[in-house]
Amino acid sequence: MKDSNILMNPNELVKFLKKPACEFTRKDLINFMEEYEIEMVNFRYVAEDGKLKTLNFIISSKEYLETILTNGERVDGSSLFSFIEAGSSDLYVIPRYKTAFVNPFSEVPAVDILCSFYNSDGKPLESAPENILRKAHRKFKDVTGYTIKALGELEYYVNSFKEEHFQASDQRGYHASRPFAKFEELRTEALRLVAQAGGQVKYGHSEVGNFTSETEMFEQHEIEFLPTEVEDAVDQMVVAKWILRMLARERGIEISFAPKITVGKAGSGLHIHMLLEKDGKNIMNAKDGLSDTARKMIAGILDVSDALTAFGNTIPTSYLRLVPHQEAPTNICWGDRNRSALVRVPLGWKMEHNMIRDANPQECTEEKPANDKQTVEFRAPDGSADLYHLVAGLVVATLHGMEMDNALEKAEELYVDVNIFDEAHKDQLNKLEKLPASCNESAERLEKKRDIFEKYGIFPKGTLDNFISKLKAYDDKELSEKLYGKEEEIRQLVIKYIHTQ
């Protein structure tokens, strides 16, 4: 019997091997490479700076292919991690077979594989970004019995030279279609390639933040993913950002994930949705709304949200985005469908009315239940986020919420059901704690709450020290106040950080 999930999967390896990626073996990859005459293997990995690295191998024989897929390769750890001394710097990079995909840009047939770092004893490198996330999720599962799934909303700007016959509607680009969205084709091609690379894509659309300068036009877009286990969620976002940049390079245009492109316009966020599962079932909902478990999750995230900005908002312009009236949070609170809240509970599918039959009276089948879609959304992060550390931090925050004695009371206290920026609710707004306003302040908040992240040995001390040191090095305390009204200085700062992670 044919498996439609395999037949419809866009990943060429999945279709050829007739099995899901999580079941790929070394033998499977070799069989695929022989059949498709693959000439090159590229090892990919993310080191301390959060950027994707590459190690290229030309396949000279089957024996050599088996060797690199079995043993990985040595790399100079001192050039990848600041805490590794040059005198004993060798690390191993070991491929994770389930991440293999055909490189869509290589001039020669090539397969790319994401890798993990191991030390000289053959143990996972404690400070490797992907290992910190893996440790966090493993400990969370052990302590709670739950699994965390996540998805990202990857927002980005495409900018090109202004065209007389095409004018971007200022701040009116939400879900625009061609011909009113100039770069829809680039987005749809990215969706296709991300899916072929194993990404579980939900959808893509144009976003609100369009604008035009004297010589350039800027168009904002978004790709959103389906929920997967947190390790896979980050892997696919890392690959997606690389694919988008490569597509832009081919077309001679620029893509930026920067949190702020210009003054007074919406910036680009990188919202993270999360849900909890028990025995494969979403446990976020109860009969009367969110479950207590989901509320504890929210309480934990809110309790350490200020420190989480150290991983999710890593450059000075991050804090030019986190300002009122720009669809970005500034206060530590949560609410249902409230885009001014730090944690938002998106609209779910809990109603009993059969909408699909109302829209299609000819439809005879029952509506498919959709109450497993409920998530909570963390809205602070932006494109500068160090993704492995950010999501690991969210897992730690969720575990913290499960262990807080007063989690439910905390959740109740920080719930808002109004637009807190309305003048009528000024008193309520003033009671809420604010997010950090600079990299320097973010570093201070992480320092204050570092014991939560170091608990269970998930975040090594040196990793947190490194984040704190880098953030403080920007010396941007009270930056927004210092730059107020100085448009040229703001413009220069934006340009400096226009190409972030």
C-alpha cells in the first residue's frame, strides 16, 4: 500500500528512500548518493556566532563517503568558539542523517547535512548551541513527561531599486498578492526549496511593513512553519534563512532579517509559537479555555522573559523595534489574541460550528477536529536571535514555570484583556514590568536570573558569560533616549546592523 505522506513529501531523499527523514541511516544516504550520482557532501553547523558554517567534501570513492558519514571530521574549535584554546582546539563534527537534503544551489550534485559538535573524548560539546537545546529538551521530558513543539514566524524585508511603475503601499502590505506584492515569486520559491530541504512549512505571505524611500523600495514577507519538536524547529529555520539569502543573491537583491529597517515603520520579528504534548496529544486546552499546564508554561516564560532577550534580541537596533504602537511588545504580560502582549494566545478552533460545511453546503463529511492546534506565542524575538540558545531558553523557561509554586497566580496576575496602550488603561500599563530597553539592560537581566538557566547544567557558565560580555560591549544603555529625534544617527545605526544573523 502506497504511503501518501511519502509520495507527497517534497524532500527527494524521503521519496527515494520511502521512509521519513527521522529513519535515515548511513546506508540510506549512500544508496541515494549512488543512484543520483552525488559528487559532493557539505557538512553544515552553527557555532558560537550563530551563523551557518560549511565544510565541503568531494566524494572520491564509496569508501571515503562511508568514512566521512561514519566518523565525521576534525575542525579547529578555537576558530569557532571563543572558550576553546588554540593549544587543544580539535573538535569533531558528526553528521545528523535526518537533516540531509539535496543542495538546490550547488553547481555540482551535492547533499548537505547538519552536524553536531563532539569533544576530544567523543562526548557532545557542552557549549555547542545545538547540544544546549538538546540538553534542555531532554531534561524537560525527563522532569515533566511532556514534549515541547515549536514553530517560528520568519519575517524579512526584500529591498531593491525603486521602480516608477511599481509603488509599495506604505504599511499596507499584509497578505498582498501579485502584482501588488513584487517579490511573491521569491517567497514561493523559498517555500518550495525549504520544503525540499526537509522544512515543515505551514505557509507564506506578504507582511504589513512595506515602504518606499527616494531610491529604494522595501517589501516585508513572512514564512511560517508547522510545529515540530524544538530541535527540528530550529534546524529548519537556520536552513530557511540560508535559502532566502541564496535566492536573493541569485537575483541581485538584498534580504534582511534585521529588527529595524527604518524609523517609524514596523520592524521584523521572529515570533516563536510553542505547545506541549503528552502521549502525542496537545494538552494546551481545557474545557473552559487554556489548561493549567499551559498557564504554568506562560508564567515561566513571563518570569524570565526579560533575560530571554539576551538570546532573542542581540543587537542595539533590536530595542528600536520594542517600542509602543509597532506591533511589538514592551511590557511583560499575556493575553488572548492581543498583539500588544508579550505572550499571545492565538485564536484557536474550539467552536462547535462546522464552518467548512457552512462555506461548502455540498460537503457531506464531518469537519476534521482542529483543537490540537492551540499554541502560545512569544513575540519579543527578532531576526538577530541566536536561535538554538533562544529556543533552549524558552524550554528552560517552560520547565521553570512547571516548577514555580505560584505559577498559576503569576499567570492570573499578568493577564490583560485590553489594549494596554489605550489612555483609558494607563494605570494598568504602569503596573506592568517592562522589557529591557537596550543590550546592556538585557545583559543585566540575564546576569540576575542566570541561575535558572544554569540549573540542571543546561547552559554552561561560559556560554552565559559570553552572551553577557557581548551585549555589554555595545555600551548602548539609554540608547533610545540618546537617539531621540536624531534621524541621521538612527539611520546609520540601522545600516550598521542591517545584515544580522
